[in-house]
Amino acid sequence: MDVSDLISAFSNKGFTAKEMVVLSGAHSIGQARCLMFRDRLYNETNIDSAFATSLKPNCPSSGSDDNLSSLDTTSPVFFDNAYFKNLVNNKGLLHSDQQLFSGGATDAQVTTYSNNFASFYMDFGNAMVKMGNLSPLTGTDGQIRTNCNKIN
């Protein structure tokens, strides 16, 4: 998604653009499949060339769809603000991540979080509490997955 679509999708759930940006900081940890970022590596221009080159051996232009790369290659196992620093340096792995810092409405918030871990940490906690208060689907309307990647 582009930034306007992301803002709209989060708004539909009652989140502000600021909350959308801070919740995206969850990408400070975790991984994505090559299939999900291949187009970014080979077709987008707002990606640091050294960063793209470093990812291409693990994600060739075809095949290897299930190969994984960290969403935050700087500190992949630490919950910190390096994710936002990466975005400022055009090192967002996913298209939707880099859209948060692409000359649009959310650039200032990304910059703030890239420079101020305490602000990110506090805002993230508040947004997570808000997200936790969303009404979950229950009964036949929803399920708790035993494997997040597939329906039970």
C-alpha cells in the first residue's frame, strides 16, 4: 500500500496517522518472505543501493519466494527505533514500510521516532493499548489461530 492507503486502512479501525506510524514500529522485529519485498528490491528507486545489493543474494529476481530477511536489518532482535532510522536512510524492507518516509504526510513522525526512542516507546505502548481494546471477533465470527500463517 501507499501511505494514503495505509492511513485510510488504519483510520477505518479508528487509528490516527501517528498511531499507524508508531504501530508500524513493530517491524523493528520479525521477518518477511522474499515474495513480499522482491518487487521493491528490483523495481523501486527509493531504496538504498547497497542495502538492495545486500539482500539480492537471498532474494533473487525469481524463485526463493520463502527465503526470509529481517524487517530491521540493523538490530533484528531488539525492539528499538532503528526501524525508523532505516526508513530515513531508504532501507525499509517492505514497500509499505518505506512509504512512511517518502515525502508525504508521515515523514515528520518517522523522523521524530528515528531521533527519539523514548517518544517512540511511549507512543507505541499507548497505541498498543488502544489496539488491544478493539473488539475481537468471537464465536463463529472469528478464531484464535494456532499458527498465525494459516486458518485453523
